[in-house]
Amino acid sequence: QQKIVVFKPFMVKKDGFLYAGSGLVQSCGADEHFYTTPVLNCLFNCQYCYLQGMYPGAALVLFVNSLDFFEAIRQSLKTRGHIYLSASYHTDLLALEKLLPLCSRWIEFARRHPALILELRSKSAGFESIAALAPADNVILAWSLSPAGVIEKYERGAPALRARFESIRSAIQAGWKVRLCFDPVLLTGDWRETYSRFFREVSAALPCASVLDATLGTLRMGSQHFKNFSRRTASPELADSLRPDSSGSSAYPEEERQEA
């Protein structure tokens, strides 16, 4: 099925170039964890994504003033000394690279600022779009992975699992730091057997000894995003399975999370 990408008029971001990471975002042990938003909204249409509850439509917004983003980061580095930055938090920069070469631009910026740790998270199979770049020691390429059945049902328009495996293997062979993100784990259907089989498949397909690390998390989102998400999602069974928790977010019940 052909996918049409719609960009709203390119915009200049006036402020808010860095946001403190919330408790819903994995900081991977970093004490100075931030995210930034060079692009708003995502090329893919994952039915469980909190972006379904954040933006009213599917159009992408590109901020054209990258230099202002970079200057804000440089100033923050002067005062904080070091920063862990997620630059692909509200979008998928690697998936957009052939249309908008922002991923490579952020990598080259990070290369010049070794006190910055840059994470670029993706579901894409597009490593070849940055394959000509030399690996940067302070850049982590992080791939979100889900079982094939979850991808087919809930990750509309996203590459198949095998295609992501190919990109991950290529990135590792090229010397990049690679993180695997098993997030969100969806506790639907026979999820125990589904994910057990999935992890065996990952172990067989990837050189896991060469992976930097991995993250794990079950489906969750902020309460306001959840209210919008539950009205808009095309997969209401996902919304029905979440409950408000003590942190003010919506997530699976604690007992289910611990079992997962």
C-alpha cells in the first residue's frame, strides 16, 4: 500500500529546544537526560504509540532552524558538562533520512561534541542511508523490535522484523553502538509464548554479544495522552487494557507488568 507523506509548512522553532526526560522515557542510567524535537510526528502509524494521543493528525512538522537547536545544546553542555539526548523521540529520523538528511546532520554534530551522548531510536530498515558515515563513539543507534505478529497488526507501515534485523546487523558490522529496545511489550493474546518465541528469534538472528545493551518496557503513556489515545486509536483493545497508576500515568496493572 502506497504511503503519502504530508508535511505542514516548514516552521521555525522559537524556544523549547531541550526537554527534560520524563519518568516514562528510559534514561539508561543517565543523570542529565533530555530529548529534543527537530521533527514532530512520525512516518509510521503504530497503533499503540503515544503520538496517537499527542497530535490530532498525521502530518509531519519539520523545524528548519537546526542551528538554533545545536546552539541550545552547546550552551547546555557548558553549564551541565554532559548530556544524554534522545533526538528521535517524537519522530523516526532514520526512517526520514532519504527525504530529510537530518539524521546524518545530528550525528556529525554529536561527533564534534564528545560530552554529548546521542541516541537515535528507529523502527526503520534504513541503515544504508547513513552507511557512508564513520561510526561516532558517542552515538547510539537504537532499534525498536517487536514480534512479527505485533508488527503486522499494530505497526502499520513499519518495516518487517527481518528487514530491521538486516539493518541492525549492518550497523554492528560497521562498528556502530547498537541498542535493542523491546518497548513496548504488548500483553495481548498469548503474549508469553509470543515473546518467548520472539526472543529466541532475536538471539538466532543477531550477534547479541556485540550489542551495546537492551531496554525493556511494557505499554504505558501519560494520562492526558491516554485520554486522547483512547478516543482515537484504531485498536481499542490496547486502550482497554491500561489502568491509571500511582504516578499519574496509564499502564498495565502492576502484577502484570512485573510478570512481563
